[in-house]
Amino acid sequence: MRVENHFRENNCPDYGAAYCACPFVPDECAGALTCGDLIIKTDEIYASLDTNNDGNIDLGDDIGDDDLAAMLVRCDADGNG
């Protein structure tokens, strides 16, 4: 969601932040993600980090420090690390 909001701020600031109240794709901002796109992107990120396919991203997965740091940046909604 942060990536999408950043894209919108830089490419179409009048469009506003991402939200999924409407199931239809608006035409005002070319390249903006839909609700479905956000779900697909999230699933792709989780699948790439869940290397042992147990449905969780944890110490049992074979992810490097860079992947772990990226995940924390993407998923730390309250900013507490």
C-alpha cells in the first residue's frame, strides 16, 4: 500500500491515497493499482519470502538480511521496527 501511495503522490497527486471502496478501476491515473493488483502483489511478496512453503514468514525460511530488511520496511505499518 505504501508503494502505491508513493506512486500516486509522485505521478498523480490529485488522485489521493489508495483505498478499495470502489471495485471499479478509475481512469484518472494511468498505472494506479487496483484492489486486485494489491492482493496479487502482496501474495507474490509473501510467496517469495516463504521459502519453506509453510504459510508463514519466519526464521525457518531461507531469506537473507536484505530480504528481511525489505520485509520490515514493507510490513511495519506502525513504524516500530
